Amino acid sequence: LAKTTQPISMDSYEGQEVNITCSHNNIATNDYITWYQQFPSQGPRFIIQGYKTKVTNEVASLFIPADRKSSTLSLPRVSLSDTAVYYCLVGDLGSNAGNMLTFGGGTRLMVKP
Amino acid sequence: GAGVSQSPSNKVTEKGKDVELRCDPISGHTALYWYRQSLGQGLEFLIYFQGNSAPDKSGLPSDRFSAERTGGSVSTLTIQRTQQEDSAVYLCASSFQSGISTDTQYFGPGTRLTVL
């Protein structure tokens, strides 16, 4: 069961790049790493997913080192609307039915003007 | 198209009463997930369904919690003899198929349960 650890909170300013790291030392071979964003009173929303190396989409990049024991979500040029809680999710329901999905505790990002 | 819907949006109940929370997944999604989120806390995975079956129920906090899914669609999470510590937001998510960890989960707005 992969357990994840994230910083509780981070502050940033508009226009800056924000990097949020998630530690998952017990990640299994079949586990993927997924990041979600959650605004108050809403359910989480998918941001990005990866298995290894680097993944980039229109909103973020995800960096995963070779040992896969951590991952870093990178948000370029954040705006006030990026203020939210960001969750790292590690898990795979495929090969092992006993595996549960484990969300990190979430990182509360506050973007200031 | 319609997203994941949950009902009720808010539920206030008295300690000891039973409650039922409902989740309507996105049409065609075979996998359905239940999570619990206490105030200011992260998401706690409870159970997931592949079709109508739940391969792993060990995430349910106690035997007062149960869940079922019928017709590969609607799911109900039932909490019997509610306790104050059950107060939380209960989130449901669905995905096109589980067993493939690249699958994106789509979350509903949640049901806020308050046990007095």
C-alpha cells in the first residue's frame, strides 16, 4: 500500500512557477501517479498523470525521477484561480485487488496577488 | 454531458439513525469509487466497484458501513447507527474502467453528512 506525503501548505504569487512534491517511498511497480485539484465545496478534478520521467499537458508538468519514490507537480505562472488543494494519488486497482487508492493529505496552495 | 451526481447534497441526522447516500455515475462508466473527506482533511478511500461487484471492502471504516451497486449504475452507501465521527463529506467518483490505473476519476460534488 503506497503511502504518500506532501507539504501541508504553500504560498506563491501570481506569475510564479510552483512546484509541489509528493513522496511515495513504497510505490509499487504497477502504480501510476496522478494529481488532482480541489476547490472548496467541490470534488477533486484530474490535472495530470504519469508513470516515469516527465509528462506535460496544457495546465501542468509532472516530473518523476528514475526511482519513482517521489513526484513533482509543476504549475507554470500561477494565477489567483490556482488557489486550491492539490492531491497526489498513487495506486493501481489492476493486478492486486487488495490495493487501495491512497491520496496524500493534500497541499493547500495559496496564490497571492 | 452529465457528470457524477450525488444526493442529497446535505444530510443532517441524529446519532443512532441510519442514512443512505446515493451516487449516479457518468453513463457508461464501469468503475465507481467512494471516498470520505473530514473537515480540512484529505480523501480517505472507502470502496470501489467494478460493475456491481466490490473486490475490496477493507477500506470501509466499520461494519456499520456498507455499499451496493445495482445495474452497473447507481450506488448507495449506507451508514447504520450513525456516530458523530461519521460527519464528513462523502465523495463519489466514476471512471470508464478500473483495473487500468491510467483511468481518470470524475468526482461528484459530494454529500455533506452531519451527525448531531
